[in-house]
Amino acid sequence: MTKKKRDSYNKNGRSMKIAGTGELDLPKSDQLNIWDQEFGWILKDGKPTVNSKPYWAAMRRKIKQ
């Protein structure tokens, strides 16, 4: 028996459905927690995360242009 392939799911079974305007609830940023849509959490509890370095590298590239 073969598995049926669904377009709205990726190979790991995660939903690939695109959220509408009312469905998406992004994390809230404050002074100790900074969220970026492209990189994820930049600061978590005031501490840098693994995404901090690529985020600041991208920001430096953007400023130089």
C-alpha cells in the first residue's frame, strides 16, 4: 500500500497551510524578548540566541547598501 501525498503537508507531516489574517498569532516582543519574522527569537530573556549572529550580519549588510 502506498501513502497518499497531501499538498498541504510536508514530508515530516507538518502542516504547510498558510495562515489567514485572523489565524496568525505572532509572539510579542518586549525589552527582554525580541522576535523577528525572518530569524525567529533574537533575544530570549535578555540573552542572545543562536539566531542573533545571522540577524545582526543581515542588518549590517542592509545598512551598508
